[in-house]
Amino acid sequence: MEAAEGGVEFIAVITEGVPAQDEAWFFNKLKRDFPDVQLLGPNCPGIISPGKCNIGITAGHIAKAGGPVGIVSRSGTLTYQALYELKQKDIGVTTCVGVGGDPVPGTSFIDCLRAFEADPETEAVMMIGEIGGSAEEEAAEFIRDHMSKPVAAYVAGVTAPPGTKMGHAGAIVSGGKGTAQAKMDALRAAGAEVGDNPTEAGELMAGIVANL
């Protein structure tokens, strides 16, 4: 809040373990009092445009600069793996956004998908989700209705037991909703190519890039 009050318009909150009630409070206070401020996180690795700018804790040397791929991910670790999988295939990245795995993220999948759709340098998008919540299903609807660019996706947590919190505060399956399989099905139905593991998602993206 001090950063917003001081005129900072982009705030990346790397911090893990922020209480969900606090997240909800400052998320809504920013929306109401500082609508021009973009919050990224909490519990995220930040954002990187390789070779241009890095705000957060993503290692720059695991990414190939250029394009044509944009990445958005809930998982920090899988953000890094996605960057490295593409670099090993000599595929460049325009911008990579780790939105974080907490229940009240300041930036959503849809925020990033909309920005990638509008970015002329980004020609394809890699999206990495995980169990819990409905963000991936909502993203699938956006992909179906608004994305002209191809999307490759991976959803972590296929073998996660229901009702158990898995690392991230937001990664909990309850009431039969938020399962990896349901999210994968929704993304496939929306036209995204979905891998069963991060490496397969990278291979799917390599195939997409080869056909651009």
C-alpha cells in the first residue's frame, strides 16, 4: 500500500505466506483507491522480458530472449522449467509472467492472456496451471472466446488427493471442483493443446512455433 501511495504503478509481491484475508483486503483496496496500479502476486516469481527487464526472482540465464512465445504460470518452479524447456529448443520468450499460487492473485491468467493477445511480438502462449480454484476454467473460456493465438498448456496436480492443500495456498481441491483433469478438459475443449507433463507442453509449443 505504501508503494501504491508513493506512485508505483506496477507492484510485484514475491512474498509467500501472506494471509488470504490480507490479500483480499489489499487487492480490493487497490482496485478501489488505486485503479491504475497493477499488482502481481503475492507468492510469485515476478515477471521477465528476457534481455529487456526482470522484476522479481526469475533467473535470466534460463530464458532465450526474443519471441515468439509468451508464458503465464501459477507455479514458480514450473515457470522456470517452461523457460528452460523452450530455451533448450531454441525458442525465445517475449514475456514470462508468474502470477503466483495464492487464493487472491493480483494478476490473473485472463489479464495476461489479454495482454499477450494484444502484443504483436507474441505469437503463441504457454499457460501453466495447477489444481484448486477456477482460474484455469475461466481462462479456458477466454481462450475459446477471445484468443486468436495458439495456446499450449499444462496443469499440475493430476495425482493430488482431494481435500489436501498441495504447497500453494490456492492449490486445494474441494467439493469435486478444481481438479487437474477438469481443468485440462476445459482447456482442450477451448482449443488449447494440453500436455500431460511440462516437457510435453514444451514439445507441443515447439510444434506450434514450427507452424507459425
